[in-house]
Amino acid sequence: MVQKIAVTLEKETVAELDRWVREGKYSNRSRALQSAVNLLAEREKRQRLSRELAKLDRREEQRMADEGFGACFWPPC
């Protein structure tokens, strides 16, 4: 399902969108903007994963793996 929204863009941004459409990179402005939003969403997902991974303590994770901690939590052994 596609929803319409109104956005306000700087003059230079609209000119860039129009150039991309003229050059055939996108079929229309909406497709170009959708592509940009998709790209930003994917980037945010990767950054979120990186931030969460950075919170892990490698030594603690290795210690638990070496001890077998978590080996029989689920499903029950």
C-alpha cells in the first residue's frame, strides 16, 4: 500500500531530484525519494546492530562459551 505525503525540500534538492529523473536514474521524484528513505533505513539498521554489538563484553561472552553457559537453557536438555 502506498501513502501520499507532502514534504518541503530545498530548491537545490528538488533540482537534484529532477536531474536524476531526467537522466533516467529514477522514473519519477517519488521513486527517488523512496529509494533515499530505504537507503537511510538500511543504514540505520546496520548502525543499530553495530551499536548493540559494541555493548557486548567479548571476554564475558567467551567465558560463558568456554564454560558451556547457556548450552541447556532452551530447549530443555
